[in-house]
Amino acid sequence: MCLQTVGMIGVALLICLVLGYLIALMLDCDIPGKTLSRTLILSPFFIMSTTTGVLWKTTILNTNYGWIGKLAEIFGMKAVDLVSYYPRQLLVFLFVWQWMPFFVLVLLGGLQGIPEEVLERANLDGCNWFEMVFKIKLPMIFNHMQVALMLGLIFLVKEFGLILTTTNGGPGQKSYTLTFYIYKALFSGSNVGRAASLSVITVVVILTVINLIQRAIKKRRAIYQ
């Protein structure tokens, strides 16, 4: 259960960080419709997790009257029940869809806080796009990245509504996380002792991972300084 939780949340965090940074770079540029793009990209973050789960499961993923079912019917194909056959992958996708806007919000704030004179000097020195993005801007927002990773980890570990309203932990225990397992142990199994023990383990794991993230980013920052 612990490895399953680490795998799902680790993949979701990595995707959120990479896509969040790339989208933040795009929104930091002067592009047409930038205000509308920001609103559309950030909107999933302000929707309740349970609402998100219900919308995706009933409106989009349902094989009978959802978007997937209707599109499959139009193209003469058989709709795939993603909730039953790919529960982990589906939850990772929903985690990213729900929480990536938070990463965009934090990283975009960091990018917009970079002094203009630094970027102007980099341009005068002949830095290309890759050097500007990964050797100038990225090291300067390490603190924002650290905040996004730590808070994102906490948000994802305690995520419960999406799991309950989409897969309900199934099929079997394929999409269980530690948080969902604690809920099942307490309310379905009436095993208060196990639920309390798992809660302590979850807190210890979170604090350990946060400490590792802080050390890794601190070491990385020292390399660039």
C-alpha cells in the first residue's frame, strides 16, 4: 500500500512540476489571450475534489452516456471503461488535472519576480532560449519550486475526494492510497488502532520526503551559486 501510494503520488508530482513550469513559462510571455488562458488553466484548482471526481466519472468517463461513450459510438468503437481497467493511471491523471494549476500559480509568481535587469543582461550575453529557461530562470525560482513540491506533496497525500467519487479504491485495492486505506480501516473495518498507526506512518513518511526535497533543492541551489 505504501509503495503504491509513493508511486502514484511521485509520478503525479513529477508531471505537475514539469508541466507546471512549462505552462508558467508560456503564461509569463506576452501571448494573445493570456488572461483567458490563465483563467482556464487555473480553474481546476478552485473546484472541489469531490465535484471534480463526480464530473469526470459521470460526464466524461461513463461508457454509456459520458463523452467517451458518445465519441466511441460516433466512431463505431467500443468504449473502454478507464475506471475499471486503468484506475491508477486515471487517478494520476486526475491528480495532475486538479493540482497542476497550483504549481503553475506558484512557479508563475516566481518567474514574474525575476528582476528585468537579470534577463536583459542574459540577452546581452547572447543566451539562447534553453540557457535562459534552464540556466537563468530555473535556478532563480528554486525556492518557489520547493514550496510547490512540499505543499503539492501534502495536498496529494491527503487527497481523498477524487478517489472516493471515481474508483472508490477499486477494483479491489488497486487504487488505494494510505489515506483511503485509513478511511476504510476506520469506517468500514472499525479498526481504530490500525487507522491510528497508519496515520502516524503517513505523517512520518511525509515529513521524511519533505526533508529530502529540502536537502535536494538546497544542494542544487548551492551548485548554481
